[in-house]
Amino acid sequence: MGLKTKLRQLKYVLKHDFFNMNNVVLLIAAVICVNWVWSAITTMDRNYELQKRVDDKRRQQLVLELQTATMRYERNFHKTKEYQELAAREKLGLALPGEKLLALAPNSAEARDKYKTEVVAESSGEEDTQSNFVQWMNFLFGANKNKMDG
């Protein structure tokens, strides 16, 4: 058989087995379905992004509303006599009649050193010298229970 015959046979097989009307319709239907699915996915993605933007804007709006309300409350509080009295006490050092100022002396060096030695003594214990594994075993099997009860 010659090359022409093989080409004619191939053309016949392709034309009658692959490129018949049923296969062409199925191919067109598949292309339409893929296009529809792709469009649906891109639309859902765009809607998701837009919904995120809307949610962010709503959150920002709520934050701004809360800030505005807080500022209104602060403004109203600053107008009260109670705030004016507190501000006068703090900034001008004023006091009500009969009130006295109690000034405490700063801690002496001896008191600070005593506090440091007490903190160091409390923090150094048997748990610090044990390995992590031993501490876990004591915890899991109750070896620490007797120490805590006593």
C-alpha cells in the first residue's frame, strides 16, 4: 500500500469516527460547560473579594462610630464639675479642706537589697535544679503531690 492509500484511510477514519456530528456537538457542549464553569468561578472570586472589602469598610465604620461616641463621652465628662475638680487637683495641686498630703520617702538601699535577696531565695528551689524530663515524670506520676501537701 502506498502513502496515498494510507492517508485516505486515515482521513476516512478521522472523518467518520472522530469528526462526526455527535462528536462535534459534544465538543461544543464541553467548551460551553468549561466556559460557564470558568465564568462562575471568576464571578465567585470577584464577589468574595468585594465582600471582604465591604466587611472591612463596615468594621472601619464601626470603629469610627465607637471612637466618635467615646469622644462625645469624654467631651461631656470634661464639662462636668467632677472632672474639673480632678483636673484642678492634679494640675494645680489643690486639695479639699481637711485633706493632707502624705509623702513617702523612697526605699532605702537596705530595703531594696533585702527585697532582692527575698525574691532570689523564693525563686531558687528544687524544681529549678531538676531536668525538664524529671519534672514531667514527677508531674505525671504524682511525685510532686507529697511536696505540695506538706
